[in-house]
Amino acid sequence: MFMNRKMQYIIVLIGGSLMLSCQGSDLTKMDTVSQKAQPDEVSRDVKLTYSDSGRVKRILTASLIHKYTTDTNYTVFPEGLHAQFFNSNGKLATELICGYGLTGTNNDELIFRKNVQIKNQKNETLLSEEIYLKDSTIYSDSTVYILTPSITLRGTSLVAPRDFSSYKLRNPVGVARTEAFDKDINKK
């Protein structure tokens, strides 16, 4: 009987210790994680081809896509994306690469971040940390570099058509030779 009572005492002590140790646990932190923060769809290694009347308009590739549909419809490309845009003749017009992408409801607004690069048919490249695409117009309020075959332009913001066939730099702050800019990039 003495052994049974001693065992009961030890079991009560262990059980009480476990209960006390759980009071400061991560259970309260778990309440902050909600279903809304989780994507409704997750896709890996995706290649999407968009066409109209049998003509390819754009091809998008991404290693990871998160689609949210609970409260608002939007899509996140957390590991970046590569997009190719084609003209009406089926020829590649513009190419975009970035480290992060986000689409708004019905893909009416797109945000590209992290080392955004846009190349056009004239062998010009736009570089920025953030670009917006809305109503077939590219916008940026971040520092923008445009590398052409002969010079590099720099401005504090930009407006351009979706195909980046022309552009308007706002608040231009400098012009440099492309060779000098390329050497500086390769050192980093």
C-alpha cells in the first residue's frame, strides 16, 4: 500500500509539472496563425500560356505560385517569375524577370519586386526594385535604370507602355556610359 501511495504521489507530481510547464507554451502563438493567411491553392513548377484567338499573348513560368480566394482574389509568386509577352505577329516583344510577384483581383494590377528586369525589342533593359503594371501601363516610383546599347539612364520614377517600347523617366538624375555601369554591377 505504501508503494502504491508513493507511486500515486510521483504521478501527481509529474502530471502537475507537465501542466505547469504548458502554461507558457506556444499555444497562444498558434491562435495568431489563421486559415486566411494560408493560400487556397499552391502550385509548383508552373508554365502558363495565355492565348487569344489561337495566338500566344504571353507565357509565364514560376517555381511556386500561391493563390488566395478567401476574402480577395489575388496570386503571389513568392520565388519570382519569368514572363514573355508576344506582339500580334507572335514575335517576342517584352521579357520580364523578377524575384517576387503579386497580382490584384482579376489580374488588373500586377506588382513586381526584387531585381525586376524588363527587356524590349530594341535591346533596352529596365532595372528596378519595384514595378507596377496597371491598365497596360508600367509604373515605378523606385529608382529606375534603363540600359541601352550606348548609354545608361537613371531616374527616380518611370511611366511606359506595357511593351516597354518607349518610356518617360521622371526626375532624371543622371546619364552614364553602359560600360561603366556594367563594370560596377559585376563588382557587386
